[in-house]
Amino acid sequence: MNLDVKKIINLHKIDTRLQEIHDEKGGLPDIINNQIEKVDELKNKIHDSEEEIKLLNKDKSACTLSIEDFNSNLDKHNKMMDKVKNNKEYDALLLEIDHLKKENNELQSKVDNINSSLDNLSTSNEEVNKEIDLLSEKINQNESELKEKSVEFSIEEKLLEKDKKKVMSEIGDSLFLDKYKEDNESLVAAVYNGSCGSCFNSLPAQSLQDTKNGKLITCPSCSIYLYFDKDSQ
Ligand SMILES: [Zn+2]
């Protein structure tokens, strides 16, 4: 195996790992921010729903008062029934009683509707609160994971950077190095599952075999340098 090839592969593996660390660290803060946003959204939902509950309860007490009034009103009308003097008065009173009863039925059904709305709101609030608890727990986990990772990664990153410097100083091909420094992502890739790790076109059997024998080949489709890394298969 040509020494420079081995070093180029080594260099690319170091950079791939550095990129992985960057991605992993970069991912968690985004995830945490999204989760915090979601919790705020859910808390607003609870707040709105509590306001609605207040209004409904106000409505409900008003209805309940009216229903109490109805009962004493009905009593009054029933007593008047005893004192009617003719059919005309009787009919008029009956009509009034009917009207009162109808009004009362409407109030009762309004109270029923309010009660079922209140039930629905309280069920949905319970669910939302559960969701908030779950998310808050996840946020805590992610935050402590991020903290741990930052410590763990900062050590690994320092070691990788040190290795990278060393490997680069040992690569003799300055033309390659110049290009690599410019853009390390589109110059070298590892073979993945029999295909180019960059353009994902399948490789001819002979090229694949060459990479397995430790050679650095260029991809027939996208011309990137390819090597075989048995750890990343
Ligand atoms: Zn390719």
C-alpha cells in the first residue's frame, strides 16, 4: 500500500469524524430549541383554554340563577291558577306557564351543553399538560446530554485536530493537499455498500476490488477519490 494513500485515507477519516461531531453537537441545540418552542405553544393553548373555561363558568352561573328564578316564578303562577275567574284568564295564564317552561328547558339544555364543553376542555387540558411534562423531561435529558457531549467532544476534537495536523504534514503531495484544504468534502469519499459514497453510483467490480486492496481510485461517475473503509460498511 502506497504510504500517501494510507495517509490520505487517514486524513479523510479524521475529517469525517470531525464533521460527525460537528453535526451531532449542531443537532442537539436545534432539537432543544424546537422542543422549547413547542412547550411555549402548548402553554399558550392551556392559557386560552383556561380563559374559555372562565367564560363558560360565568355563563353557567347566570343560567343557574335563571333556573332558580324559574322555580319561584312557577310557584307564583301556580298559585295564581287558584284565583282565575274565567276561561280567558285561565288560557292566558296557561300560555304564560308554557312559555316559562319552554324558557327553562332551553336554559337546562344550555347548561348541559356548557357542562359537556367544560368536560371536553378539561380532558384536552389534561392531555396537553401530559405532553408538556413529557417534552420538559426530554428537554432536560437533551440539555444534560449536550453538556456531556460538549465535554467529551471537546477532548476528542482536540486530539483529532492534532492528528490531522500531523497527517497533513506527512503527506508529500502538495497539489492534493492544496485542493484538500480548499474543499475536503468533495475531494475524497469512502466506498459505501459497493457504491461511490458521494454520488452513490455503483462501482465496477474491478474498481471495487482495487479499493478493497487498499488503492485510492477515482469514481467513474463523479471523479471523487474513493477508498474502502471496512469500518464504515
Ligand atoms: Zn461518484
